[in-house]
Amino acid sequence: MIEDKKSLNAGLLLAILVVLSAAALFGFFGITRPLRHDECCSVAISNTSLPGIIENLKVNSHTPPFYYFLLSFWMKAFGTG
């Protein structure tokens, strides 16, 4: 039973290391691409104040603003790129 736990822990540690290594490689060596049209529009809309988002959506789109609010907070916390 102790051997089973040790092998399970070793397998879990190996899986975590593989995932983290893959993420580091993709992050450093280029899963970068230019933004597409709809993504550019989302960034442009979300890059304003919260009342600005609502006003922009009234004029340009009739979609609910929650996504743009969430994206605005995300961009303030982590940036756009």
C-alpha cells in the first residue's frame, strides 16, 4: 500500500512537471499570433471605463456587457499580451 502511494505521487509529480514544462516552452518560444478582428474589437471596447463600455455597446453592439467588464478587469490585472 505504501508503494502504491509512492508510485502514485511520483506519477502525479511527473505529470505536473510535463505540463509545466510544456507551458514554459510554449510561453517562451512562441505561441504568439496577432489578434483577429473580433478580438481587436473586444480589446478596444474593454479598454475604456465601465460606463464607456456600456455606451459603446449601446451604439455598436447589443450584446450583454458582462464579458467586456470581465475582460476589462483581466486586462487591468494581467495586461493584453
